[in-house]
Amino acid sequence: SQQGEEDPQALSIQEGENATMNCSYKTSINNLQWYRQNSGRGLVHLILIRSNEREKHSGRLRVTLDTSKKSSSLLITASRAADTASYFCATAGSFSQGGSEKLVFGKGTKLTVNP
Amino acid sequence: NAGVTQTPKFQVLKTGQSMTLQCAQDMNHNSMYWYRQDPGMGLRLIYYSASEGTTDKGEVPNGYNVSRLNKREFSLRLESAAPSQTSVYFCASSANSFLTTDTQYFGPGTRLTVL
């Protein structure tokens, strides 16, 4: 199945610094989504970027998409301790040859923001 | 609105026991999903229901059954629990049946341990 792969697996920064996470995928996509998961909680949708968009902003979040490189990045500016969480990208993929597409999640980047 | 609710929050089973995980959403969403999350792994789709009255297998359906009881409720049943099913289970829903585009809304999860 196609699956986004996040990089790095873990990231530790100081409060106030910027955090950048990357997601690479294998085949053409129509859109890519980013989700956040706080420890012990369910995932929360952050942003969706479509294949015809190169950049999208939401508050302190900036997402870019480079379809030629099959990659996306999530930038969190001026990070806060409350941004400590795991971040997942999700893209369309199928679980069997010829199967219908569903949303497939990567393994995530664990971000720690130290106060 | 409560969003997506799951019961129970925690459960310990012995190998061979059965149980049903309950999920309900109050957002009038068409689609509902069951995922499992294991340490170091992303979310893996077990089963989904694109609309009331339909269910389909995801990536890891073996050992599970589901029921879309009505538009609000989607249950996951383990008929004979195995230690390999120790995991955190998340239910999610999305407004439409555009499985790769819709934003998914997640419940808080059920932490299941099979001894």
C-alpha cells in the first residue's frame, strides 16, 4: 500500500524554535493531509493540501507540497511546549492491487518542544 | 456535540475471550472507520463503513468483525482475542464518502490488552 513516510522519526527542539517535519510518498496523489496526536489521545486534523497547491498556511502552521519530488513538509513556527505531539501525514492508498483507495497514515514524527 | 465517543476506554482480556468495542458519532457523518495503533507504527485501517448499511475490509481485518448498527454507531468485535490484538483502537468518522479527501474525526481510543 502507498504510505507517507515522515522524517525525522523524532525531533526535539527548544520553545520558540521552528520545527520542520517531512513526508515522502510513492505515487501520484490528489491531496495530502496532516494530523496531530497528543499523547494518549486521538488524532486531530490540521490541514489538507491539494495537488494543485504548493503552499498552505494555518496560524503557525505552514505546509508545502512538491509533487515533482513526491514530498510535503510541515513547518511549525515559534513552537510552544503545547506543540509537543506526534505528527502524521496521510495520503490515498490501496491495500491490494486494484483495490479502492483509502486514507493511509504514515508512522509519524514525534516532536518534543522543551520549555 | 460530543463528536466521536468510544467505550470502554481500557480493557484487559484473556486469550480466547470476546468483546465488542463501541463507537458512536453525533455529527451525522456518513463514513466511519476502525483503526489500530501499535508502538512505532502509524494507524492501520481494520474496517470501514462508507455509508450506513455497508462495511468493507481495510488493511488488517483478520480476527475482527464489524457492525454498522445505524448511521451513528459502528462497533468492532473480537470473537476470540489473541495477544497480537493488544493495541490501541481508534474509531473515526468523516462527513462524506470521499474516503481519501474527507477530514476524519477521531475518538479518544480504547486501550486493549490481551493476556
